[in-house]
Amino acid sequence: MRLLSQLLSVSALSAALALGGLTTAEAAPKKDFKVAWSIYAGWMPWGYASDHGIVKKWADKYGLKIEVTQFNDYVESMNQYTAGAYDAVTLTNMDGLSIPAAGGVDTTAVIVGDFSNGNDAVILKDKDKLADIKGQKVNLVQFSVSHYLLARALDSVKMTEKDVTVVNTSDADMVAAYKTDDVTSVVTWNPLVSTILEEPSAKKVFDSSQIPGEIIDLMVANTAVLKDNPDFGKALAGIWYETTALMMKDTAEGKAAREEMGKASGTDLKGFDSQLAVTKLFDKPADASAFTASANLPKTMDLVRNFLFEKGLLGNGAPSADVIGIEMPDGKVLGDKGNVKFRFTTTYMDATAKGL
């Protein structure tokens, strides 16, 4: 889930695009669309919707064909979208800016699906205060949302990354690493957080609920494709809100849906429900629109873009965090207005709320 450790070099991708080795998703009226998604609690509805005919229902409504493909490798799904092989993909606000947008692909957030509200955490061994992290080696996936969470956590206690030593560690190795004597602090996400916290020595000292609304999970699409095919965006929104309304019902049907999603993600109903409990899922379009149009989103994206710039993830030679323009729903732009490559809109969520 949600990492940058294996991302395709932005400069290499841009060069391939320029040379014609890769093509952006076709920007013209069309009927066939491809959507990529990967395993994470907040994205499991896409697989369920595909398996249960909900995708087909909404595609048929608009006379479209929508193929939904699960990727086991999150980074590869983003790279494939950026290369033009897919029209839409699930990703975080941070990764959307650092991969497709920084790679030159104008991208629009069609659906703001959720934000992490405790799914990501800083865990110390035998220490119960965040301040105790000073001087420690911190194991995490470098340049991931875990890295961002660490930066925000350190800032909350007036520390910086200079006060710790980051040790790049694969998410696949995180649980095993924590059990070794050498590892005293980790930053990771669920379900790894839940597994590590089963250890008596593990103490959660900071989590994403303390920075609510900053780690945002999205369904994005190629802006040009959306412009020429607005019904594609409407269909995506319809799929999302029908599926999330079903799964959040306190009924046998809702429970069965969550149980199936949990099994597909490698856990059971109890485990999946525990992950949803620390995920602020937007299952109502009006709530998602209100969040997207709020004054907090520009503040969040300003934090995110500055973090990415400091880490050199906005492209080789980027002179400042302003290099890429980020457009908000009201049309205001953070950064270069002449190079807008990442956009937030409430258009499709609003259409669903109005029953259009």
C-alpha cells in the first residue's frame, strides 16, 4: 500500500514520453476505459464492485465498457497509469503529485474516497512517549506516507529528521525487523501496525488521526480523458457510492460485502472492520465534496508539496515546490498556474449527490 520505494524515475518516464516510447491515455471521445487499483482497506470496494456487476451496471448506464484491474504492486499500477496504459488509478494525494503529475501527466482526483485516521502509526519499543524517538534509528519505507508521517510527528515535538536516522525498510520486512533487537522504532501502516502492536513491547506514540485529512486516498483519472469523456467520471462516482453505501450498511448484506473485501485483502471480517475503524471512509458524496472544497485541503497539499520538494521528488532540477501547479475546486492554484498537473474537483461527487 501507498509507497514510493520502487517508483519509476520521473526523469526516465518523462524522457520516454517525449521520445514516444510511452503514450498518455488517449484523449478523445471513446467508449472503452481501463481502471487500475491495488490492495488497501479504502480501495477494496473497487474489486468488489467489479466482481458483483456494479461496474458493469454503471458502465452500461452511460454506454461504456470499463475494465477494472487489480495490481499486486501499487507502484506498478501508478507507473502503468502514468505511461498511459490505464485511464484511472487509485493512489494517495502525495503519490499523485510525485508520480503522474511530476511525470507530466495532468491528473484529476475524481473521487476523494477516504483519509487515514489512524491506519498509519509511529511505534516505539518499550518507550511510550514520542519525544523518546530522539537519537533512534527509525525503520520505514523511505519517501512513503510513513516518511511523511514521521516528519509531521517530529514537527509536533519540535524535532526534525536530523534528530533521528531513517533506515529504509521494505513493508514486507517490517514485522520481522521489529522483532529483532536492533530495531527500536518503526513507522508503518495497517495491517502491519495491528500486527506489531500485538507485541507487548510495542507502544504507539503517534498516528495519522493526529494529522486528520492529510493522507488522502483517491481515484484519479487522466484530465484530458475526463474532459472528452465526462460520463466516465460519472460512472466511476456511481460505482464508488453504490458500493460503499452497500458495505457500510449494518445488515447481513453489508457484513457479507465487508467479509468478502476482508478476505480479498488477506484478513477476516474482524480485521477488515478494525482497519475501516481507523479509515475515514467517504461513503456519502456530499461529505466527500465538503471535505474536498474545505479550506484545509490547500493547507494539506502545501505541506505535501514542500515535503516532496525537500526529498527531491518533484522532478530533477525542480527549483521550488511551486514547479507543479495544483488546482483546487474553486479554481485557485498552488504553484505554477502555467503548469497545472494535479487537480481536485467536486464535479463528479456533486453529480452523484444530485442524482445526475
